[in-house]
Amino acid sequence: MKIVTYNVNGLRQRVSQFGSLRNLLDSFDADIICFQETKLRRQELKSDLVMADGYESFFSCTRTSDKGRTGYSGVATFCRVKSAFPSTEVALPVAAEEGFTGLLETSGSKIMEGLEDFSKDELLKIDSEGRCVITDHGHFILFNVYGPRADSEDTVRIQFKLQFFHVLQKRWEFLLCQGRRIFVAGDLNIAPAAIDRCDAGPDFAKNEFRIWFRSMLVESGGSFFDVFRSKHPERREAYTCWPSNTGAEQFNYGTRIDHILCAGPCLHQKHDLQSHNFVTCHVNECDILVDYKRWKPGNAPRWKGGMSTRLEGSDHAPVYMCLGEVPEIPQHSTPSLASRYLPIIRGVQQTLVSVLMKREVAKQGKSCKFSGSLPAESDSTGDTEDCSENVDRSLNNYCDSGILQGVYCSSSNQESEGEFTKTIENCRDSANVASHSTITQGSSKHISPFPVDRARKKAKKSQVGQLSLKSFFHKRSNVSHDDNNSITDTSLNVNNSVTDTSLSQEEVPESHHHSNKIPVTDHSCSVHELHGVNSSVCSCDQDEKKGKRFLDKERNNVALLEWRRIQQLMETSIPLCKGHKEPCVARVVKKPGPTFGRRFFVCARAEGPASNPEANCGYFKWAFSKSKQK
């Protein structure tokens, strides 16, 4: 059996990096995989992030929004199984629990034994950040833990971290008293000894969290084995985490905070307590998977001190442990905490009452729809008359607005008034028939045969907005029509002038051939005149565009020269580091205090040991700032 722990620094990003969740899980070739810092909220647990063929998953998500953050932690345990139902595999847990206090609703909302000394509010606060998932595998109980991080000056988080591990220790002690074996896998955010830290100072071991960690180990009289150190007691520079903002991974300048611990007797029936323990009897191997590091020699770019150098992957490396001689357990099924049973994945099961209620509501909706859409016979006539009145208004509006003038209004001098009236009446009759048929079909809306609102909007837009070439000819044709009573088509545009004229000749006189005597020569003359005006206007527009382009080009040149001057000024003001004589990078103080917001310069190279001349030389200089005059 193989167990892996990995701080993924965002499960969604790792799934995207590997192409799919299945590819990510298969890359470890492990039976149990513990992820920390999934950064997922409960409502974000979609099937592509929690479900993979051949795996069962168990999640714990953040339930609080402390400091405005949501989904900033979270853990998940994936178990590789051949069958999710009656199975004897050890990887498939017998039971599962979210959190370790027992107060979460998924765990039964009952305080676990051994934690009675703590208040309910304290325990709920500890479990509200989604930092633990417990799975019982028969032979052992596995704790997937993501320990809190606390800065040296943040007293609130320091107190929270102390209480978190104190309550967790009480739970471990209770289980050990019951004779259970315990595995702890995860990012505990604690480097136990100076050998586990790149820049450990003289007071490194005096930290209260490191003191607590070492007190839990067998070497200090505790019950737990640090499995990696048990297998590699003298290995140095064995780190699992590197700062992401200093490029320290390039020189392996990190810390070991990801651990696998185990406590309890071995699985042998007959054993000598002095010579037998779980690590020596069943742990075949434990090491760091350095292949998952972001920076690989020869493949990763050199760190340049800024955010331009981005490395794909997590800032942690996985740790694995291989076990041997682990027998199967009795048949069991997948626990109810598994992601396959989440409502967001499986869906909410409908009850018989809810189905009947939905049918009743649907019937009521249909009856209301029919009763409201079928008017009485006495009202239908009035509706039809209203529709005909609307059609009349729409036709009048279109003639007034000039949209129908190209068809009817422009030919008013050629056609007789009676014939034009007949044409309008035919349109009204057809519109009335259409509106009547629409009403009888159940629609209560008056449908106009022409988009009146759209025409009004376009006319309004052309009046208020910038004048176009088309609107110019509209005005010209209207003036000529008023002064000289000519037959110029007001809807004639530049591009389709001949087409519009031919349409007015073909469509209108179709039923009255004897009255179709429109002089085509006059139209051709007006078209030639319009084309002449058009060419003169286009030439003016072209000259104007050329002048505008010239001005834009000049402005761009001036801006480019100014930007180059600023860049040169910045380059001359950036100091050179003393170690490498290279330009430094500017940073800003983000930590609250008297220097908050101030700029400073540091060496641009990646952080590393002081003995390495290629690493960061440690140069520091405050940026120059003029004193404010009072």
C-alpha cells in the first residue's frame, strides 16, 4: 500500500495542469492520496474536481469567511478502489468523518469523547476552516491535516494554532488509549528541527510549535514516529516547501513542513514490544517526490526577481510512504461522507409529495393561461378594431417618417388618388386579417405589420447623433421636393439609388399598368447629380481622415518618446546590487506598520544559501523619497 500527502495549493489549478483529475491521481500510483489547501468552497465541489473513475473521495471545506476569505484552505482524501461497494480493500475506508471535533453536521453534531473540556464554540471555530478529514481503514485511522499558519506577530492566529493542535492531540490520545493505530499525513506548517530548515537560527528550536511537535515524537517520549526522519535520520536539504516570491526553489532553499506520522503497535499478532514497531515492521520506504517540484535544472527559466518568472505547479512537493504486509479487512461499503453522495453531485432525491405538488402547480398554470388568452366574442370585435386602428396609425407614421414614401408617396403625382387609397385599404385589410388571425390563435398582443418603434428610434438617432452621408441626402431631397415639387425619392440612398427606383416602378403599378408613366430620364439625371455630390463629399472625407491619421501618428510618436525618457530615468535611478553589479528589483512594504507602502530595492536573484555566490547577495536599499513640506 502506498500513501501520498501533497499540498496542491489549489486543486483546480493542479487538475488543469495535469489535464484531468484522473491524470493527477494516476500520476502518484498510490492507494490513498491526501490533498491539502484545495481552496474549494462547498458549492464548488463539481464532478470534474471530486469524482474520478476508480477513486472515492472525501472532502472538508471552509465554513467561515474570516478576514473576507472563503475557500482558502480545505483538504481532500482520495482512495483508489476496485469496487465502491462490498469490498475487502484496505484503501476503501470503513468510516469517514469531516473535522475532528464531531460537531459538524456530517459527523453527527456530537462532541467526541476526550474533548469534553472544551466549549462547543471553541470546537466549532477549530473545525470551521476545513482542515481535517478522518478515514478509518480498519487497521489504522488516517488523519489528513492542514495545519494553520501563524506569523510571529499575529497573536490571534498563534492562539488559534496552539488550540488547534492541543485539541487534535487530545483526540489522538483518546484513540491510542483504545488501542487504535493512527497515521497523520499532511502539511502541518511546522519544521521540527534545525536540519529541516534552510536558514535556522540559534533560537530556532525554542519555538513553541516545534517544542510541541518534538514532544509528540518517540525520541522525546511521545507515541509518534516521524516516518521520513526514521528512514533518513541524517539527510540534509530534504525540503518539501519553498517560498514562491523569492525563487528559493532554484537553489533548494526551503523547509520540511509536510509530514507523515504514525503511532501504535505493528500488525503482527505475536510481537516483542521492545523490538517491534510499525515503522520497522511495515514501512518499506518514505521519501519526497522531487519530480513534482516546479523548478527543474535545465528546464525552468532563471529567476529574475519579479512576477514575470512563473513556475507551473505547487510550491510544495509530495511525500509518500509505502507499506508492506497489510492484510485485507472484512467486507464493507463506501461511507456516507463520500463525494458520490453529495447532493451537488448526486442530486436531490424527489419525494412523492413534491412530484404531486409540481403537477398541481402545472395544471393551475395551464388553466390560467387558457382563461386569460381566449377572450369572449363580445370583446374580440373590439380587439380587432383596436388592431386595425393600430395598423392605420403605423401606416400613417411610416408615410410621415418617409419609410413608405419610396413606394407610395413618391408616386403620388403619377397615380390617381383613388388608386392610392385602394392600395392603402388593401394593406389595412390584410393587416386586419393578420391581426384577427393572431387574436384567434390566443395571443393578446397587437401585432403591427411594420416595426414602427424601430423606425422612430432610427429617425431619432439620426437627428440627435452625428450626421451621416445618408442623412445629408435626405435633407437635400426634402428641400428640393418642397421648393420645386420634383419627384425626387426621399428614401433614395447613394449605394442603392437605382435599385430603389426600379422597385418603386415594379411593385406599385403591378395592378394598374395604365397609370405607370414615370420618366426614367429624370431619375437618371438626379442619380448623376447625387453621384457628383457624393464624389466631392467622399474626397473631403478622405482628406479629413488623412489629416486625422497624421495627427494621431504625431501624438503616438510624442507619447513614445516621453515613455522612453521615463524608462531611461527609471533605469538610471535603479541601483545595482553589490554582490553581482546587476540592477535590483523594486518592492513595496505590505506589512502594517510605520514603513507600510514604502518602496525598497533588493537583489534580483533567487534566494539561496549565503555560501552560494550565484544566489541572492542580500542587498537592500530604501527607495529615495522626498520629505513632505508642511
